[in-house]
Amino acid sequence: MFKFFKKISGSAKDTAKKLFHLVIPHAIDKESIKDIENILYAADFGAEVTPEIIGEIKSALKYDRELRRENIINIASMVLKRNLEGAEASLDIAEQKPQVICLIGSNGVGKTTTAAKLAHFYKISGKEVILGSCDTFRAAANEQLNSWGTKLSVDIVSSQHGSDPAAVAFDAHKAAIARKKDILILDTAGRLHVKSNLMAELQKILRVLKKSDSNLVPNVWLVIDSTIGSNSIESAATFHSEIGLTGLIMTKLDGSSAGGALVGVYKKFHIPIYFIGTGETPESLEQFSIENYIHRLFPSGDLQKDLG
């Protein structure tokens, strides 16, 4: 089989990104398709999206026996756009005030940092924001969010380690109303996402919020880590069935991960995608755009220069 991928040593990042940094001195043929398929799987596009892209490539080869890199990129982009249709979403403050965003997800996905980034994003957009520290099981979460609140000059409601998370959510919501805030962002615990006690705790938070305001419709956004690949689908399935998700945020899409799993999650559940996180600074959060997301996966420019 003709090997057209440049040899790049070592990391998972390199493996996952080979498709997007190809050097193709000759045309792609049928013998190359298996290589492309393996790279797509390595890039976390999964068992549904990958066969769809490969199927389109095979169909194209029937009409053009010498596809080139730009053809493959165009085909893959077309498939991703088709699967992500309707995914872009934004928060409408006019629908209710305060808007409540409840961030949920497994430990380590970046919920606390994302809560701070969201606060910064909406604050510089001219909104009045308040944070609620509902991850009372992890002492560091309280400290981390309080530190972010200070840095960003954003109000925060928190309590002692081990306090009732639902009580913190209730107090935070009342504070948001009293202080006439536009948005309340709640950080929640994430340990052991398959354990019933965590799900019960999250469900309690949502019940208590409804008691605070019977007309409230909370935004329940799942934070998923781009580095965990296809496990994102399992995580989304668990939280969606137990809690009911209304939005997605993908974190750590900073070049060290492929990020293809986001397509699979949306394809399966059709949960709107609000933001992607691209780093650790407050500014490294951007509203989800299908075009920008695909551009991250398929960067343009001088390939020889990119590959060094």
C-alpha cells in the first residue's frame, strides 16, 4: 500500500492530527482509504461518523480515481456540516432573568474553569453575572471558584466544604434575583458520574431551583473533555438519561486533542452546542461555530511549513 502520510513521531496528538496535516505527493487511491479510515478513528470521529466519511470518499472515487488532499478535506467537511446542522446555540437573556446555567459533567473535564470562563464571557458582553459554587464535595473547587470570582470581579455564592449543594444553589438563585443579575452560573460536583448518589444530588439541585421559581427553566449544560474521545458519548448518555441535558460545552480543544467526538455526541443526541474551550485563560472560550470548529480540525495554510 502506498504510504502518503508524513512520519511524525510519538504523541497521540500527532496520531490524531495526521489527517489534517497530510503531505500527498500523489493522488489518493483505493489502497489509501484504510489509512484514512484509521486516522479518522484516531481523531475520535467514532463508529458512526467515520464510516459516513469513508462512504462518501469511496463514492467520489467512482467518479474520480485520483482524489487529492483538498478533495478529502472537502468531503469530510461536508459530512461534518451535515451532521452538525442545527448545533449552534446561544443564550437568550430575554427569555428569562436570571438565566440559570447549571454546569454538570465528570470530574476533571474542566467545569470549574469553564464556569469562570463563562462568567468572563458574559461579563464582557455586558451582562451582570453571579457564580454559585455547588461542588461542596471537593474543597479545592470552592477555593478555585472563589479565586476566579476575585480575579474577574464577579459575585460568588459559596458555602463550607460538605454543605448541601442544593442549598447553595437555592441561595445563589435568591441572590441573583435580589442583585438583579442576568445570569447565574452553577458549578457542580462531578465525581463518579455513573453513581446514583451524584445523579440524585444533581436532580435535587434542579428541584430546589424549581421551588425557588416555579417558572424557571434551568439550562443544564454538559461539559465534555475533548481528550476522552468516544467516552464522551457514554458520559452524555448517562447524564442525559438521568438529568436531561439542554446544552454542550467541549473543553481542552487546544491542539492537544482531536475533538472529533463532539460530532458523534451531537449526531446521537442533538443537544445544542454552546461553547468550546481552547485553553486555560478566561478569554479561551468561544461560542460554538460549525465553520470555526471544522477549521480547527482541518487547518488551512502551508502544509509543508506546518509540518516543519
